Amino acid sequence: MTRHSASLLLPATLLLCGLLSGSTAQNCFAAGPGPQQPPHKDLQYNRDVRPILLDACFSCHGPDSASRKADLRLDQFEAAVAAGAIVPGDPQASEIIKRIQSADPDVVMPPPAFKKTVSPDQQQILADWISAGAKYQQHWSYLPPQAGTPPQIPADVAARFPQWASNPVDAFVLERLLATGLSPAPEADRRTLARRAALDITGLPPTPELLQKFLQDDAAGAYERYVDSLLALPEWGEHRARYWLDYARYADTHGLHFDNFREMWAYRDWVISAFNRNLPWDQFTTENLAGDLLPQATLDQKIASGFNRCNMTTNEGGIIDEEYAVLYTRDRTETMSAVWLGMTTGCATCHSHKFDPFSQKEFYQLAAFFNNTTQAVRDGNIRDTPPIINVPRAEDRPRDAELPALISAARQQVDARRNSARPDFTAWLATATAASLGGEISTDKLHLQLNLPGSTERQLQLNFRGTEQTLPLTESANLEGTGAERSLNVQGTAAELADAGNFQNSQPFSCMAWVKVPANDGYGAICARMEPFPRHRGWDFWIQQRRVGLHMVSDWPSKGLKLVSRDQFPANEWVHVAVTCDGSHKASGMQLYINGKPQGKNVENDSLDDSSIEAAVPFRIGQRSDASPFTGALRGLTIYERTLQPAEVAAVASRTRYLALLEKPATERSEAETGELFDFWLRTLDPSYMQAASGLAALEKEQADLRARGTIAYVTQEKGETAMAFVLQRGEYDKRGEQVGPETP
């Protein structure tokens, strides 16, 4: 039963007056002394005096400056003494006693119009308290608790209720029960006790096996062993975490504006683990508030700092960023104060606290600790608003820890080959011809390829799985130019083919094409096999604001994948775009290319599972089944039923450009143009570089796959500047006063 001592075990807070104050239970629970009981002994300000002053005096002579009369405060010892209202040790010289005992309606306090009186017994309490020195006390929450002496249980009572005489707390309870004419309920049977304990510790009834084991355990310490077995269950941490997550204002959505999903559950799981690991309270506190600032912070410690990221956020267009930055900082400060200090410090955002010893300046000094995060004001309506970290699965963490060093070493090999390859490149360049460029990639698993030079005015020629076919062009498309310069101008569906593109999400495939689009922020599908709203089942080869992208969908958005390139491509010129899919149905297994170069990816959805993406609609060129038309010109649309390698995409995309460079006399090539040829030669023709680059790509993909299997964590990240805040007049974000640094109150 000592397993959770000095830890996160949060016992019920049974606050018995006798235990805290040292008084007897009779004084705690019984009615106050009658008028025949002067003088009063052992008076305490919080228990005996403050309730009288609060009821009769503080509304006019208390902490509220707006309602204060005669500039008199009776809630503060120094102010009351300075005004002569209280003369410690001399009640007859104290103005407060004169006033409450006066019979003159113009002098007596409280004034008759207030319909309040101070009873003779209360007057005597105040006089006796002043006689004893008028000692004030802080609010009870700031005073350390003191153990009281348990009441003595009479022998006859102890004989009637022997089990109640062995526990000090129960002695207080028993005395109170008897004083009110009640008797203790019979002791619960073991089955009932086991159920109560399980519900309290785990939130669930005990399992039949655990209950039976307890019921059959007749040895001493059976109950303690049963409780220990409950504490050893994972449900213990889950149950206790429910309460803590309420304190932390945990939620799986942003809270404001669209209230979109955010992937916060790594923090939730850390809290559960902390309880189940019996993490000491001081360590739990430090990691919640500042886990990211610990030296060589571990992954778990960084996850713990997600406590400060649980506040509500927004991405609404009409907000004022500075106002919401202030609101976020205020939320963190008030939450920390309520959870750890037990104080409503939010009162001090506008003025010094009227009841607690906490000034407005101290509030903003405390807020400075939470005002130095790199978190942006706007959350972007996305699942992974920075700062975030990757959180691999537990079984993947050892390999995840190894991969950065392996990737760094592989990158050094790539760089080393680049640095040593110049002589080989120079030798190749001296004798290179058009044939040296290659560029013709294997037709292995060729699925579909347009043949624009062979197409007639209204008939589109294409190769579909090795068979030449002709498709009629719709009114939304027309052919232009001749030979290699021939293009298909598209503004919606150009043609459709019933059997093409019916891929499963486990099917590797690649799409590439030359496109020329206008300078606008339009979007549309170059080609697609996708059902209409609402499910959008299927896939498309996508252009969005002159960015190349891809959708793969079983049921949008819950089971879908979408990614687009981070960079735009130029408008009104021919650009080669490509996407490749490895059959993993994860964003980490997809690659985007512009002009043969791999692109950074913005992953907008990565929730596709192994559900089918087969669509019951035909394959279309230029549009999805009923929407999202592509507007622009198109050449060389090709689809493979395999994952094209980067060198293959680069070869197709760059052959025309590099052929022109190669045909230039060496004396006319610029240094930049020679550098382009060098990069092309490395990527497509140098075996040593290609092997090194392939090894690096494999490690990077392994890392991406590993992290895709895991999750992310919202974390706190400190700026590289000194923390500070401004004292805000009336709490208004744009009324800055004194600048203050981080200080504890």
C-alpha cells in the first residue's frame, strides 16, 4: 500500500476542521457559543472574526476600492490600525468597537439602512480578539495545515463501534455522527468493498478474476494486496488522467473558429504513463511546465511540455494577432495558477487582486514565463500546428534514434561523390552526344500514354496497356500544333476511358505530363478516376495554385490522402510535373516532381487506411467525374503501374533542356549551364553517385515511413530572446504599460 506515497496518488481531500485547526470536533461542528460564554478563548481570525467583518463591514471597508467608504480598510491589519479603527490590546480605544456598540443611529455601524446588525456575542468576539492583540491571518489556503488532536471516544461508544476507534479520522466522523443522533452504517461486505475500491481507483468494476482472487484471500493484508493489484492496472493511470486532463484543458480540437482536429493525444498518453509509472509530483510538475527546457530533454519530457499547448486557438481571418497572443499567454498563466497555486490570478489582469496578495505587476511578471513561445497565433486549421515533434511508436524508437546519424553519414557520401566526380564528368562532357543523354525510360508496366502527334482533329490516340486506342474528344478540348509541339488544350473533360486507372491503394503507380497553365490560383485534375461528392472515392493527378499534387481517397476526409508541392511552378510556360506512389497509401510513400526535381510536400491529409479506392466511374482526362476541371495545355501524359525512380523522372523531364545545353559549344556555356549538366549527369549517368543517392533516399524513406506510423506531439519551444511582458492597463492588449521580466510572486 506504500507504492504511491509521495507521488501522483491524489487522495480525497476530506478537510476536517478539527484536524486543520487543532480545535475539537465539538467546536467545529456544533453551533457557536451563546451569549453567556464570555470571554472567548483561542479566537482565530479566519474562523471566528473574519466571517463577522465580511458580513457586516467589508462591503464598505474592504478590498473593493470602488465601494470603499471613508478610505477605511478593515481587511488589512496595517490599514485598520493606522486609521485607529483597531487598537491592538485595547478594544475600548478601538473605533470599531465604539461604533458597533453605539446606540446613536448616526454613529452606529453598520448603518441602520443596511439592515445588518452585530449581535452581542459577535461584539464580544471582536472585543476579545482585539484584547488578545487583533492578530490577522492570511487566507486559510495560504496557511500550512496543522494536525488536530482526535477526540476521545468514550469507552462505551468504543465498545459499541470497535472498528471506529482505531482510525484518527474516523474518530472525528464518529463524534459528529453521534452528536447528530446518527449511527454508523454497518461495515460493507468484501464484495461491496472491492467494487467501491475498483470504481474509485480505476473507474471500472473489478474483473471477475480479480474479484474472486480477493474474495478467496483470507490472509492478513488481503485488502492492501487487492488495492495494489488495482494500482498496477493501466486503467489506474487512465482514470486519474481524466481528471488531470481537465485541469490541463486538454482537447483533440483547436476549440475556436472551425474547431478542427489537432493531434494532441501524445500528451494524453504521456499523462497516463506518468501516473502508471508513479512519476514523482515535483518531476511531473517540472516536465509539464518546462520539459522542453531541461538539459538534454528526452522525447517524453518534450511531450510533457504539451501542457502549455492545450489552450484553445483560432485561425479566424478577422482576429487581431496581438490581441490573441495576449489571450493565449493569459490562458497559460491563469491555468498554471489555478492548477498549482490554487489561485484565481486572472483577477489581476486588470488590477491588483482584491482578496489575494497578488498585484497586477506580479501577474504580468508571471505571464512573462509563458510569453516567449515560438507558437504562432494562428493555428492554420491543421492537425499539426508548430512547434511539434515526431513521436514514433515505442517499438520504432530505437531505430528512429539511429537513423539521423545514418542519414547524416549517407548524405556525406553523396556530397563526397559530388566533390570527387568533376574529373569523370569533364571526361564525359568532352565526348558527350545526344545519345549520351539517354532519356528513353523502360516501358515496363506502361499503363497509358497519350500520342498527340498521331491524333486527328477530334480523335485522341493513346496506348492503353500495349493496345492502340482512339477516343473522341469532347467539346471542352481541342488539339493545337503539329509533331512534337502538338498539345491538347483542356478546359474540363477532354476524353474518358472506362477501364483505365482503376487502381487499388496498394498498387504502385506513377503519373507524369507536360503542362502549361495560366497565371491564376485555379485548381483541377489533369486526370482522375474519382467518384463525385460526398465520398470522392478514387484518385487524381492534381494541380492546385500551380502546385502539383495527388488525392487518394476511400471516403473523404476520414479515409483520404492529399499532398501538394510546397513550391509553385511558373505560369504560361511548359513545365514537367510528376507524382509517384509506392503502394503504401501513406504520404511518406508519395513523391512529387517539378521539372524532374523532387519537391517538398505539404501533407493536407494522411488518414487513408487499407480501404478500397476503386471508383465506379470512368477514367477521365482533364477533370474528375463531375467537378474540378483542369484549365491549361497538356502534352506527354503517361501513367505507369510502377513507381518511377527519381532518375527516370529526371531523364524524361530534362532531356530537351540538356540536349540544348549539350549542343552549345563549350566556350558559350555559362558556369551555371555547366552546373546544370553536371547535376543531370550525377542523377542519371554516374553509377557511384546514383548508388549513394539511392542509399540516402532509402534511409530517408525509412525514417518517413517510421514516423508516419507514429504520431506527433504539440510541444512548447522557447524563443531565443529574453522573456518579457507588458503590464496592460485594464488588461487591454493595446494599452501597454511597464515592461517586466519573468518573476515569481
